[in-house]
Amino acid sequence: MWQTRSVQLSVRLPHDVASEAEEVQRTDPDSLSRMIEYGLTRRAVYHRLREDDGRSTDSMAGESAAGFAQT
């Protein structure tokens, strides 16, 4: 599916969340990896959609302004 590579991450979490993350990492590291992959993928998609929406809104705004200038 995708080519992958390992990445070392260091994050600061509240103590209770950090304890839970450590437990998941010990008991099911693949699950933790999938959770992080899911979150980062959602973030990437969100940012991509925001960029596309910004371009779409900018181009529509330019067309509206041009329309007003011509009338």
C-alpha cells in the first residue's frame, strides 16, 4: 500500500494520558501506531481541504469583485 519508515517521536502529555499511552505501547504497539497514523492522516486531509477551500473562496471573491467593477 504505502512505503513506510520509522520515526521517533517525543511528546509531552498530561500524566494520565501519558500513562495510558505507555500502557498501549507496551501491550499493543501496532494499535498505537495506527492511532497516530489515523490522527496525522486526518490532519493532513483537513489542511489539504482548507487549502483547496481557500483557493476556491479567493477565486470566487475575485470573480465577484470583477463583476462589481464592470457594472
